[in-house]
Amino acid sequence: MTERWHLAQINVGRLVAPAEDPAVADFMNALAHVNALAEAAPGFVWRLKDDLGAGATEIRPAPDQQFIVNMSAWTDADSLFAFVYRSAHTPFMARRREWFDRFEGAYQALWWIPAGHEPTVEEGLSRLWLLDRYGPCPQAFTFKARFPAPGDAGQPIDMQPDPWCVGRA
């Protein structure tokens, strides 16, 4: 039944310095490459882009200009998991502590969306809030406690992400 559903994800962070600062230059310079990797990855459906159709780093959903957001949708959890933890994206993610402050609470949330739906930033931020407030649930979860798509039988499963990448502080 998952062909009617896609897996959405949001991840947020606060850069250790403004986007134009040399302290985050490696991260900022890698964005186009990492976005291209995502778009070419099996199972990729959609990613958040700014008004110019580029990355999402120009989208500022909070007064803090160093707070950035990333969102995407995937055909299934295995495709997203493979991209995040088992692709050329992984070495960049492993360096996140160089570029991002330690985050209070959830910085990544997953949830099922109807195929064809493009979630809004507000929708994604609300999923982070749910995860912080209630822990993993069918409406907001992590790879560590991934819920099945609506209508699919089963209990939450632990996809066993690398311990340094579970999506919660």
C-alpha cells in the first residue's frame, strides 16, 4: 500500500556562523553537489527549494538567520535511509558538528504524506514539535522508531541508523 504514500523528512540546524562565514564554507559549497546526489538517488521524489529553484538555505523560517531547514520526500523509507546513511551524502553529514551548533530537541522528523503532496515548512516544523512533545508516533517519527505507512500493518521498527545520526539531540 506504500505506493499511495511517500516518506517526507525535515531536518533543521543552526549554523555555527553566518552563511557567508568561512567557518561554514565547506558546507555551503557542498550544497549543490549534495542536492544533485539526492535528486539522482533511487527513490527521490521532491526537495524543498527557494523561490529561485535552488537550495533551501535561503528559506528562513525563524528570526534567527543562522537557523536553516531542509525537506524532501522519498518513495519509501529504505531509499531515504540509503541516501542518508549509505551514500556520498554520509561523509558530509558526519561533519555536521563542524558546521552546526548542538541542537536542543529533535532536528529530524519523518512522516508519511499522500503521494504527490509537497509538504510546507510549517508542516515540517509541526512534525518536529510533535516528535519533541510526544516522542515517535505515527505522525512524526525517526529511523530509530519508524512507523509503517498508513494502512500498512506492523509495529515501529528500528532501522539502526548510525548512533551519531539518530535525529534527536
